[in-house]
Amino acid sequence: IIKNRSDNIKIAGFKGSVSRGGLGLQSALIEADSGISLLRLSSFALEQKLGGLESLSKSVGTVGGSLSINQTLRERCTQLRVLESDGVTKIKPLKQLSREDIILTAVFELKAAK
């Protein structure tokens, strides 16, 4: 049984510069468990000053359940970690996701908010 509740969300990487004036964040990779709510994902992105997921703040559901139907998530998803039907865990792009795969985590590329 897979519980559809999770709070594991983190910055997996970023692109930008560091100077005396501070960080110049251009974009970041956010990794979220499939059980993260869309509201939590959107809130985390805003807390990190990242844009692109604002429309999810009023959406109901989780990352894993919404990837197949939410265009905003699909456009920003760069990779998935899935459990395949044979019990093997693999990293794959969204377009290689099969109906038998169980999404464990998803990585999204977001730009710095303006």
C-alpha cells in the first residue's frame, strides 16, 4: 500500500550566480514526492521565489495524481522516479511513463519569479 501523503520536497539543483550583492537565481529544479499536494508544491515554489506554479494554489490533488491531467505540471516536469511493474525503480522522462508505472517522485524546472 502506498500512502498518498508526503511532505518531502526540496531544491535538487539551481542555475544562477553568486556575487557580493547576493544570489542571482535564474532557475531551479524542485524534487517532490508524488504525495505532495499541489497547494504545498505551489507554496514551496513561492517561498523559494520561483514562478510557474502559481495556478496550482487553488488546485486539489497531488503531484503524482495530477501529472497525467495537469498541463502546467506536464510542461515543467523534467524527470520522474517510478516503480515499474517488475519492482524496479527507474528514472525516466514523463513521455516514457507507462500505465503500469507508479510515480514516486517528480522533478520540475522552475524559473525565478519576476
